[in-house]
Amino acid sequence: MPIAVLASGRGSNFLAIIEAIKRGECAANIEVFITDNPQAKAIDIAKANRIPAEIIDRKKIPDRVKFDLEIKKALDKYEVQLVVLAGYMRIIVSRELLDAYKYRIINIHPSLLPAFKGSTHAQHEAFDYGCRVSGLTIHFVTDDVDGGPVIYQEAVDLGSCKTGDEVAELIIRHEHKAYPKIVDSFAKGKYEMRGKRVVYIPRKP
Amino acid sequence: MPIAVLASGRGSNFLAIIEAIKRGECAANIEVFITDNPQAKAIDIAKANRIPAEIIDRKKIPDRVKFDLEIKKALDKYEVQLVVLAGYMRIIVSRELLDAYKYRIINIHPSLLPAFKGSTHAQHEAFDYGCRVSGLTIHFVTDDVDGGPVIYQEAVDLGSCKTGDEVAELIIRHEHKAYPKIVDSFAKGKYEMRGKRVVYIPRKP
């Protein structure tokens, strides 16, 4: 299954997917890495793993719809079936991009949505709120930020965490295991909508 | 530890606490049961267990502050240390009641707050949202409805649930185990505030 990974920062989930592929646990091929940030450390990960890296500098294309259309061009060029956002910090606003890849763009959010929806520091907010339990959500990307249909959720017990940073570290460790697994599930079946609920249908052997 | 239980409906958590006390698993004594609803089935549970039942009919006292002061009178009369809301469907609005029993009124909510905060059908909303995980929260009652400090949270996997009703049944089963345990913990230690976070300090033996 040809996929694209998009990230804006260090790309730790990007690396987790690469490593799962190498171990044979994720039946995907990363055709292209795309970033909006020329300084993203994830670019080094792409280079080290000989994955084509497309840098579409957000500062050079201030118009957000035009920017998204550049992203779409890159995705089209590599003919990917799944677009995996992994710490991609730009909200997709282009209807054309969203429609072309409907139910084919996924994101991971470090909370049990709808809790801490739209937050860029959901782990710290969960700690400050006093939560005992938080977690992660993998969802389809729609025009409702962090509000797309839920593909997968995993609870994480915060009992041992003494700071928001500890919560963030704990949740990202769970992300690194969960995200490659869910990417793999796309290669082995399909997700269908039942109302707002997502149902997984494994491919018949 | 003398406690009061307040409920408006069938009182299944009320019954769960009574049964835990009988089994010796909850070191509390229910001094009084209070309801705002003369038709509440929970009244029968109180009678069957010889627990004094105070019926303060919400229809007879439309002024909500006055109503709360009647609740306070009943609580004061029985000299309770902890007030346990168990399906009590009236929002406490009286500053006098809230202040007199600050950090001594607890509630249970069938979601992982802040998700589905303020909802009276949080289980069905979680199902309709497509959540894979929901749960329950036990929290202190403040003037912020469902927004008081979190004492305890428990995640519940909704994987097997096919309807919102199934979610509700699954979560209430967890409530019946969790609520008596947390009531018991109040008898064996104390909860203190660290910012918005709640910390439990067991009593020294």
C-alpha cells in the first residue's frame, strides 16, 4: 500500500512507522515524506531512509488553499492510497484536497477525543485538568479540526505521571505502537462509515 | 463515616453502595437518603434497608436556592461527612450549600470528563460520536456542572457495544464497582488539592 507521511517536527511517529515496516509489521510503502517546515528534523529521517522528501515551505505560500493544492500535487504525483499525518501542524483547509482524499487522510491526536479537541497541548491540558485517564485517537481528517470520524482510540492511565511532560512522553510511546498498527490495518481491510461511527471490515483471505 | 446519598431515579448506585457496605467493602454508614422526586424508585431501596428517606419535592419548592437550603438542612441534621450524588438530577445552585460541604459532595458521571461534560446522555453521545473508549469520572461537585476536580477516572472499552444502550449498561456496571470503592477511600484517607489536581493521602495506620 503506497502511503505518504506528513510531519512538521521531529517525526517520531514517522520513524515508528518506518521501523514497523522494516520489522514486517506494517504492510505499507512510504512513497513520499512531505513537510511544510524546511527545518523539520523529520527531513533527516526521510534522507537516512532514502524516502523522497518534498519540502513545501509554508512561509513561501501564505495562501492556505494554494498551499494545500501544492500538497495535493505532491500526493497525486506519488499516487498514494493513504495520507498519514504525524505531527503535521498545518490545518488542511482546501476542499479540493479533502475531497480528493476523503477517508484517506488520517491523523493521530494525543487525547481521547472529543476531550481536548483542537488543543495543541492536549497532554498538558489533560494533566492540568486533573485527568486520571487520557489516551490517543486516530481519526479521519475532515474540515472539522480533530472532529473527523474516530478510527481507533486507546486509553492511557496517567496514574504515575507527575507532570504534563510525563503525560506527553507516556502517550507518545503508545502512539508509536498504535499508529503503525492502524496504518497496517488499512492495507488489510477497509474502514466504512455507519452514521458517524467507523466500522472496520478485514479483507477476506 | 456518616454519609448521605442523593438520587432522583432508580438508585442503582445507591444500592451498589448499600451492598458494598453489607459486604464490609465500604466503611461508610448511610445516615440518610435524600431525593427531589417523590416517585423515585430509590425510595423503596431506602425503606427496604431501613435508611431514613427525606423527600424534598422539587415541584413544591420551585425556587432553586430555597430548595438547596432544604437539602442542606437535611444534611446538617444527619451530620454527614460526605454527600454522595448517585443519579441526582438537580444541579446544586446554592453557594451556601456548596460552601458548607466544599470538597465533601461527590458525583459520578458516565464519561471521561471533560468529554461529554454537562450531558445527561453521555453514554449515548459517546456511542454516536464513534468513541472506541469512554468511561466514568468521580469528581467533586462545584458550581461548574461536571467541571469539579477529578477524584477518579476509569476507562471502559466500547469495542463490543452495538448501541448506545449497551454502552450505558456497560458503564453503569463499572460505576457500581467504582463508586463504593471511592466512598470507602474517603473513610480511609483524604483528598487534597494541588492546583486543579486532586491527590489522595491515605491515613497512617
